[in-house]
Amino acid sequence: WITFAHPDENSLNSSIWLYDTESGEKHKLTSGFFNDTSPTFSRKGDYLFYASNRRFADPIYDQVGSTFVYADTGRLIAVPLNEDVENPRLIESDEETWEDEDADEDKAEDSSEGDDENADDSAGPDEGEADDAADEGSEADDDSGDADSGTGEPDDENDPFAGLDTEHPLYGRWEGTASGFKALGMPDDEVSFSMIILVDEDGNIMGQTESQGETDDLGDVVRWDEATGELYREKSQGPITIVSRATVSGDTMTGTWSIEAMGVSGSWEAERVSREIDAETVTEIRGDADEGGEGEPVEIDIEGFEARGFEIPVAPGNFTNLESNDSGKLLYVRMSRGGPPSIKLVDVTDDEPEEKTVLGGAGGFSISGDGKKILAGAMAGFGIVDAKPGQSIGKPLPMSGYRKMVDPREEWDELLTDAWRRYRDFFYVENMHGVDWDAVYDRYHEMLADAASREDVSFIIGEMISELNVGHAYYFGGDIEHQPRESVGLLGVDFEIGTETDENGTSQSAYRIAHIYEGGDWDSDARNPLRRPGMDVEEGDYILSVNGKPVDVDVDPWAAFIGTAGKDTTITFASALFGDDETRNEREYTIRPLGNEFNLRYRDWVENNRRYVEEASDGKVGYIHVPNTGIQGQNELFRQFYGQVGKEALIIDERWNGGGQIPNRFIELLNRPRTNYWARRDGEDWPWPYDSHQGPKCMLINGMAGSGGDMFPWLFRQHELGKLIGTRTWGGLVGISGVPGLIDGGVITVPNFGFYELDGTWGVEGHGVDPDIEVVDNPTAHAEGKRPQLDVAVNLMLDEIARHGYHPPKRPADPDRSGMGVLPEDH
């Protein structure tokens, strides 16, 4: 049997399917009412597990607007494959039964008589049998003694101590006390605990702790620093994360614990009481893997499959990567909002299934063929660990030092061929835009003989995919040469050279600040480092030195700030180059220059446009810039929208929009019609929906807006939100969703979904979205301080306000309900 998830044609969801490799039949196992994904069989052949987005509870509400979303909708589902699988959820009665005492006495007498009659025959084994039993017992005791000694010397492949590093500084049984618990409201400040730690020869750490009758693993994240002797442990329980640090010195461990979210902490210490751990405990910690054998044929009852499924009792969440280990337990990745993912495990056959952590901070894994090991990537790196709880990556797999002889020309041939194949297999239409793709390959493949470098190969590939005449056909990366890079500190300013001449005719030049970039007064996340309270730096001030070294005007001004990004840097400013001390006004400030000033310059540009529109419209028109349709653009739209929702009109500026998501949600925000008002006795009446804008709108567009920046104005026009002003957009609506990369790390994108309209015609791709009012943004006009496109937009909005602006309805008179019924107009 093969199981897989397949998207349903007429819904947003996927269903679980089954393929019978013998008959070739496919069976749909789940209805698709919910989104069912990631199916996997138990290696015991008794269950099929899958994840399902079906928990619609605890919505997360917008803190400003009226919208909401659902997160952590996932549940884990287990389905018994057939009727022979025992239901672990059945409740058994604990009622006791007994028989009458008289009946028990009669049975006892009958038994006694029988014993007397057979006394000679049942006295015990004969002498030879007794000797054999004694010998077997002695051998068993010897074997047991070796296992219990905890020496780690394997007698056979099933020895639970095999592969353990029993001399590791952490290995053994520890006992100690932790203090500081009164801060958590507990009656006692001190709590006793014990801890068993095992370490294998690869440095992987596993174990368990016991306190107040509760047993748990060592934590989600366990790290050992051999150089410092520090043990770090981290355990998350819902939103609470407990961090423990300890230093090991001989047989003593001392450390601290803390819960940062609650602001509490304490200390703990422990002593190693023994390095000897019994075999049963070691087996429990390491896991008792069944050897299995030749599997029986698996029978699956198709009828009633979905109805047999039950929810595995673990907390809801976001689950991926479901797999079964060798003992049939379910492994999966639990994705976390606001925290790292973890690999978890649960045994659905337990009386009370409990989610346990296999490896914390790991976002994915691959399981071995026998289900005993996993290859996982965690914060410490990649490692191979047991497919059981309480693992850690003690010694990450070495990822450096691997070398391979590569014939560049052979690899270049493979790179070009694979790039060609990606388009052949994944391009959004099979006809390849009418291009003879085989002939294209032959033509460009011949050019490889003349390639002298990897960069030449990149050029050839780029030219080849350009034959398809489509947007989003990108190629970059690979094993190309790179130049050294050095960070440069930035001040968020424009420089210019200023020259002054003293009364004796002596001239001196220095860099001075021509403009200081900063956002609006409310842009607390876009403060210029020179505008901090206590500093006196203004436009026109000179920069004389950086960290005591004079600034040389013969090189660009940023040369003085090489290597200063994010570091304490002392700068000497002056108001003039000549004159007395008061006139020169030299002063020093120590700041931390920026590593990137994009956000600062962007916010300055947006605020200047907003202020320009506000002044030109006498405060009636608002201005919002949407830089892309990705997360940044989404954030900027909502960030700027709510503060201007009361404006009589809005200008939406999507010029230079870099694309991203398909912006349906953007349009929904801008297109919320007013439905009604709620009358209130005190305060203003409530408009509904309150997080909506009523009034005229328009959108600014240009040729540097594309992809999602094409879709945004197309949707704006389709929903009749207003006029488009500017120049035609880029024209790229055949999108990309990812294809396999190339062998040397090169990245190639293949447009694999194309836009067509409701009338059954292709649109936008290769042309763009035309404006309703074409206005060329003349650079000369900009140099003169004019803003042609903004000016047209402002004038249009003022005219729209005057002709058909939004006017709220007049509140009706208070209703008179003293008689029977309701007036017809109030129905």
C-alpha cells in the first residue's frame, strides 16, 4: 500500500488517498471536509496517521481592526487499519467480583486431596533437572550482573549499554536540590530531584529527571560545552520556557534555572551518586526497539475508514513530517509560533498518550529505513540520533572539509541541461510559448565550448531562458567568484563638500551634512542616529574626524566609516571651519552608525509625500505607499491605513511596487463598504465596519511596479475603487512557486502559473496595466520641486470629494415605541 495526500478539485483542502500496488486501484480515504495532509503508516501495520487542519477555536483577533485569523488548527489523527486493531481508547471497568466463601472452602478441600494423591509425582524436578536449572540460573545471573554493572562493554548486539560513553563527565545518576520556587507560589522553596544522564560515543545526550513523583526527559534542547564544562537545558511548556545552566566539576554540578517570561529564577546543585545504572533504566531511556521480522500482509478496511479515526490527545498546533519509528510510535515536527520547532513523539497505544520531545529546535528530519535513527537539522547542526525521546546532537556531522574533483566543463554541461529541463518540465504551458525548445537547447549547448568561466555559463543560461519571452524567468547564484565585502557605517545623511575661506584668503574644505533623513514624528522605528536626545547636529554641520582620524575629502566620505556599522564610533562635528571656538563649535558625539539606512530613507520619502499631499489638499486627502505585495508591503499598507481612515479621500501609491503575494487581502481592506451605524447615548455613534474607509480613492502606478505590483492595480480597477494614474506597469503575471535548484547552488526560476481573465483571454503578462490618466513623472519637474503625478492625483481627489464624496446619514430621531408595533420605515 502507498498512502498520499492529494488536493481536492473543488475545495481548498487535501484528502488522504490509498494506492494498492497489487491491483492498481486508488481509494479516497477521507472526504476532504478538512485539510488532511502528511499521511504515514505505523511500522506495526496497525494504524495510519495524518495531520488535519480541523480545530477552529480560539481565534486571534486584530488588535486594531475587526478581522481575525485561526492558528494552530492542526490535529493529529490515528485510524485503525482494520477491525482486528485493538482500540486503546476503550474504557475498562474497574469493578471487582468475588465468590462465596463456602464455595472457596469446597474447592480448597478438593485441591488438597488431589495434592495428596499426586505428592510423589509432583514433589519437584529430578536431580538432573535441578542441576540444569541451577546452571541456567547461574548463567542468567552472570549475564544480568554484567548488564547491570553499567560498564558499557557489549556482550552482544542487544546489550543496552553498547555504544555508551560511561566515562563522560555527565554520565551517571545525579541527586540534588533546586531552590527559588516560592516565587512561583509553591509552599516550599526547595525541591529535591534526581537525574539520570546517558551519553553515547557520538556525544548525544539522553536521560530523564524525576521530582515529586513526576518523570520527564532532560528537555527540548540539551547542549554540552566540553571546553567550559557547561550543561545547557531548555524546556518549553506552552508559552513558558525554562532554561537551566550548570557547570560540572568532577562529581558536582551547580547551576541556575530561570523562567524569563515570568521574571523568576533560582539555583540548583547536584551530586553524582553513581555511574552504575541498571539495564532496565538504560533500556527505558534508550528505547526498547522491537527487532520485528518478516511482516504479515497488511489488511485495510476501506469501508468506514474516516469514521474510525480518532484525535491523538496532544495539544493542537501545526504539524509536518509525520513518520513512524521501528516500534510503531509516531514522530512529527511541531511548528511553533514565536519559537523554534521541535521533533516530537507520541505512542497512541499508551493508556495515557503523552507527547515527548525527541529533539528540540529541529525543523525537519529524515528517518532511516529501519525506523531506528533520524537525520535531523537543529540549531547545533545536522546529526544522527535515535528515533526516541530525549535526544541531543552532541557531535554535529562535520559539514566542512569535503572535497570532490569536478571537471568544470562536464558540470557546465549538466548545469545548462538541467536548466533547460526545468523549463521543459515545469513551464506553465506545454507549448513553450510556441518556441522550439529542443532547437533552443541545441543552439545554446554549442556555446558551452566557448565558455571560459562559470560566469560565461550563467550568461548562456540566462540568454537561453530569455527565448521564452516571459517575466519571472530569473537565473542567479552558483559557483561563481565573489569579491571581499566590508561593512560600512551609515549616518542616514547626504554629504556635500563645503568650502570656506578665512579673512586671509586661506580656503579649507570638508564634508558637511546636506540633508538628514528621518521619518515622521510618530516613526519611532525610523529615528536618525544623529537626532537622539542630547545631541546637537544639524544640516550644514561639518564632519571633521571619525575616531580621531581626519576625514579626507579626496576620497568618498564613507571611506572614513569602514567597519564602524553597529560599533561605538566617535565623530567630531563643527558648525564652521574658521573662527573662534564659539563660531567653530566643535563637539564630539559617540554613536553607533547604521549598517543599512534603507528604512530610514524610505520612511523619509513616504513622509515627505504624505506631508505634500496633506498640505496640497488642506488635510482632506491621505497618502499611503505600498512598496510591494509581500510582508513589508502588507505591513506598510495596514500601518499607514488606520491612521488615515478618516480622510475624505485616499491616494494609494504603488509605484516601484516589487510584487510578492497576490494582493486580494489588500483590496479587501480598501473595499469595505459601510453597512450601517450604531446609535449610542453617550459619545459618537459607531460606523460599521469601523475599520473601513469611505470616500474616493485613486492609485499611482509606473513601469517599475510589477508582478504583485501588476495585480494590485488590476484588482483596484476590477473592483472599481478608482482611477489609475501614471504610466503602464511592468507586465509580469506568470508567477513562480519554486523548482529544484542546480547542482552547484545555482538558482533558476520557472514561471509555472499564468494569469487569464474571466472572459477566457490572457492578460497583463508582457504588457502591464494601463493607466486611466497617463502622467509621465518628468525628472526635470522633480528637480524643480514639482511632483506631476501626485499633483494630478490630489486634484482628482479634491474634485471627486466635491462631486460625490462620502456623506454619513443623518441620525434618525429617537424612536417612539410606546404603542404597538414598529413604524414601516423602521422595519
